[in-house]
Amino acid sequence: MSEERFGEFVLVRRHEQGHVAELVLDRPKAMNAVSTEMARSVAGACAALGEDRDVRVVVLTSSHERAFCVGADLKERNSFSDAELVRQRPVARGAYTGVLELPVPTVAAVHGFALGGGFELALACDVIVADRTAVVGLPEVSVGVIPGGGGTQLLPRRVGAARAAELIFSARRVEAVEAGELGLVDQVVAEGRDRESALELAARIAGNSPVGLRAAKRALRLGQGLDLRAGLEVEDAAWRAVAFSGDRAEGVAAFNEKRRPQWPGE
């Protein structure tokens, strides 16, 4: 396993086996509250991971024992002038869009508090695995703002408009079991097993064609919100991008020869 640090608060681990990278939120003294510096580092790490063709899956984890991420750094925000807040906004957005726009499948491993921007980082992932200590929510209206890291758009895509409205307007926190029942998270696992379970899922995903994974994610994301006919055109374009690839040829050959594929990744 190799490690690379992006600034003080973000660590990337590249697991040597399985083409899995782990993006670790590592600001434990602040329960991973997203400061300007940390947001910049998350965006930088995502840019590097997106360009790394050896990475097939990214797992978003936390180094803090009791929190995934408690959201924006409100102590820092409290010191901002209006002009400073305006200047900081694109930097903050860069962290959330960085995760959202990763071209490979992403899995969030959530334990403890995942609130506000912390939950939005998880929502930006394709799959959320949470342990039984997880508490999620978007409480921004309780401090006079709104979810600004994608929450008003990503949450209704998961749970529907009415459910998202109730959760955002009430600012309530949701514990793991209910979060699983409502679809706020996708898997609920035993306490302390969120990272392990997310990495197991990532390894299973990473065994598949890297060309296929990227194309499938592109089709899933681009097709959201389109009518069926337009969505099927998006799918057809993604299919054409993989149908004549080296991965497709290897996958068919490996199936017929009853062996594990050795993906060329092109």
C-alpha cells in the first residue's frame, strides 16, 4: 500500500491489490470539519485520482473514531467577511464536485456523525455504507443557510422530493437503522465495520472491467433526470464506447475460456 498526502488534512491510500484507492478525511481534531484548506485538498486529491487509470474504485473514509465529517467549519466561517465568504464559495464547491465527478465508482464508509457538508460528501458517492453508529442529516436551515454541497439536488434523487423536503426543512438527524430504511444510506453494517465492508465492496467492484465501470457510471449519471428515450440514447452512446474496446474482447474471451479476465483497461 502506498500513501500520499494532500495538504494537512487529506490522505490517499492506494491499495496495491485490487485497484482500490482510499480517500481519507484526516482532520481528527475538528471531527473532519471542512475548512477552506481541507476543501482545497479534497478537490486536489479527487483530481489526481480521476487521472489515475490504475484506480477503478475510490472509497471515502474517515480517520476519526466518532465522526465521518461534521460538515463545514463554522468556526472558520464565523470569522469571514461577506467578501471572504464569496471568495471561499468556489473552493468549498470544488470539494463536493470533486467527489461527485470522479469518473470511477465511489463508496462512502460512514460512522458516527455525517452532518451537513459531511453527509453531502457521502451523497456525492455512488454507494453509502454506514455502521450502526452513523447519524446523518442536513441541518443547514437551523443555522440560517441551506445545503450548499449538493444536498438539495442529491438527496431527492435518492429518496424522492417529499422525503427530502421533510428532512431538509426539519433539519433533523437520522440514526443508522432509520437511515437505511429511508434509503439515506445503502447498507447498514455492524459497529466498526463500515470501512471494512466498503473496502470489500470496492474490491468486488474493482474486479470488473475498468472501461465498463467508467462507462456504466457515465451512463448512470448522465441519464438522471432525462426522459426514457433520451436516457436510452445516453446508454447507447456509452455502450458504443465499450463495445469495441480491448476490455470487451478480453471479457468475452475469458468467459469462453473459463478463466479470470486480465483487463487491458482500454
